[in-house]
Amino acid sequence: MPDVGEGLTEAEILKWYVQPGDTVTDGQVVCEVETAKAAVELPIPYDGVVHELRFPEGTTVDVGEVIISVNVGGDAAAQPQTAQPAAAEPAAKDAAAPAAEEAAPAGRQPVLVGYGVAESSTKRRPRKGATAPAEQSAARSAVQGELNGHAGAAQAAPAAPAPAPVAAARPLAKPPVRKLAKDLGVDLAAVTPTGPDGIITREDVHAAVDLAAASVAAPAAVPVQPRAAEVPQAPQQAQPAPQAQPATGRETRIPIKGVRKATAQAMIGSAFTAPHVTEFITVDVTRTMKLVEELKSDKDMAGLRVNPLLLVAKALLVAIKRNPGVNASWDEAAQEIVLKHYVNLGIAAATPRGLIVPNIKDAHDKTLPELAASLGELVSTARDGKTTPAAMQGGTVTITNVGVFGVDTGTPILNPGESAILAVGAIKLQPWVHKGKVKPRQVTTLALSFDHRLVDGELGSKVLADIAAVLEQPKRLITWA
């Protein structure tokens, strides 16, 4: 299970797209996993034939755990070999594994490669004929040591590899390339980039592995591979994962995992770390609703999603521009308040997997049509379950639209690391005093929760009042912008 970033330590296998015996190529998507943030498709970093799926769908697996093994080598299409008979003595099987590999011609024998760090987890299932952990560690030490200019690392088989020197500057590489390098045990600081502007490519990582393997390989030794090598065994079909079953006839127990687990942890951390204050305001949004209808027929908004949330988002951005102190975060470690000169606007979205909060990057710089396009894309991606972890990182303020459920308003909990969250209630036709007379008007209630360490009552009140003023008189989008 590769590290998909953002500090995540585990993921649930949602779906396998391949089965044992299927041919795969480098970069082909082989499975979909759900992290604590989102569903992610995983590509395989090898060419070869699928040998075994180590875990069934529905299993939660730690990062570093081997989830799939692939036969690679001189003949990528070779069929998986039969495992040693069960009656054989364990010592005899362990001794036979290196002997069989030495007898095979170099570059011709298929090598079984696992997608993950084989020696990283104590929960992985034992495999027959697997290379000893010391030999795996030695092979990886040799590759890493050679890449960092330490050829002596290849000689210390039982010892753990020495840490690579810290690079002076972070190498330039895209996230998929960083994942590939981590999976192969390659230090990006030691890779020569060939991409534009000094960016490291997938080919550069593979070239570094090939160079290191060639320089440390010995005639009588097992060829060093990007992964820990092992004797192939018969492919095994993953068994269906156990489903949640009723504990009794009156109860059903559902495992807490994935997005639900991450959301619970984040909300607990936020609620008991940041002192929350929530203020409310009820506002006549009749003019805003009229503007929404006009924008739907505007040629500049053709093909875009136009709804009240769009103008609420724009009103919040105007309020932040007028009151920039609300767009900040609290750095406890450094004992600093970090003022943000950009707005990554989070939109809380209810999905089949639970509540997620992707954000629109640099929303403050977007025109109304651009903001509408970003909102439409964000909502569609969330509903399809394709929101990436990166899309949910770096938010500064958030909007949660509880009005779509017919709710008047609520007291929202801050997204961790953010200073404020705006809840938008249902817009309803209500009796309202307008120009001295009681008339039916479109009315809603807004609630703004904020971190009282960062935002005092005066600042929070000004922000909420400005949002309400824009929604009451939308022309302020022009006069205040």
C-alpha cells in the first residue's frame, strides 16, 4: 500500500480491477482505495503478470503493507510457478529459495515483486518460500546506498539501512513520481532530473534504480530488484471481506473507518482545541434570489451552475476582503497567528462515504463565472467520489449549506486549521417588514462560527454583518468589491 500523501497511514481496498494471471503495465490502475480523505485509484509501477492479490476488497491495510505481487523479469508473461509442497521442511524450503535463484540465468527468471514495503508491517501474512528479511534488507540497502554514494551499505545484510543524507533543497517532482520513488526506495535528491525546469520524471527514477542495481550486482548473487525478490508461489484468489452483520436482531454494528473515522477525529480535535463562538443573523435575501434568476439567463453564465450558494460564496469573499483578519490560522507550536493573503474556500459536501470539505484554491481571485465553474466541478467531483486528498487540504474558511435539508441553521464546528465556518440555512417565504409594511419575503438565517483565539466578537460580528448586507443588497458586490 503506497503512501498517498497527506500523512495518511492506512486505506481500505474498495475494488480490484485485476485478477491473478492478468498482464499489467507500468502506470496501469489496478485498484481503488479509500483513505481517510477520499477514494484514490492506485497505479502499478511494474510491467508483468499479476501473481497474487494479498487482501480482499473491504480490507483496511496499513501503508507499506504488500497488497499485490507481480511476476516481472526477463519474461514478463511467464506463468506463476507452483509453490513448494506443504510437506517439505521449512529449513529445506528456505535453503532451496536462494539456490534456485542462483541457478537461473540472470535477466531471464521472473521475479516476484510486491507492491509495498514487505518488511514494514508485523501484520502481513507469512508466505512460503519468501526471501529472508535480512536478504530483503540487504538488497534495499545496496540500492539506496549506491544511489547516495555509499557502496558500503550493500555489505551490511543484517543491519538496517543507514538514513540518506538530507538534501539541501527539495527535489522537483510530481506526486505520482514521488510515490513511485518512495515505493522503489529511491532518494529523489540523488536522481538526475531530465524533465523541464529540472523536474524529475518516472523515467529518471527507473534509470536511477537500474544504475544502482547494475553497480551492486555480483555474478553469484541474486539480481537486485526494485522490490524485495522472492520465489514465486501459486496465485491465490482474494476471499470476500466479511460484511457488517447485526450483532443481535435489534442492533447493527458498523465499523468506524475511512472518511467517517477521519471526520470524527477531526471534529473532536477542533471542538476541544479551538474555543468556538457562533453568531446568528436573519436576513431578507429577496433581491439575491431575483439576481440568481437573472444570472441564469445571462450569456456570460451560460452552461454554469447558478444558485444561491454561488452568491453566498461571493458575499463571504467580499466580507473577508473587508475584514482580512478573519482569514487566519493559529500556529500553536510557533505561538504565532498566521494571516492568509489568499482564500481557499471550503465547501462542505455530503457524499455516500461521509462528509468531506474540498476547497476552491485562490477563490479570492476568481470572477463570478470562474467561481461558478469551480463550484460546479467541486460538487460533481464530490458526488462521484473522485475528490483527491490534495483538494481537501489547505482550506482557510468554509461554507456549509444546511438549508438544502430544510434546516433553518446550525452551530457548525470549524474545519481543523481554519478560523471560520459559515452555515447557510433554508431560504423560506416569510412575513417581513419591508418599507414599513409586512410583506412575504425570501428570508434565511446565517450562522458564523469562529475561533475566538483569532477572531474577537467585534471582528466576527463585522464579517457576519457584511455577508448579510451583501445578500440583502447584492449591488454591494460591485460597490464593495
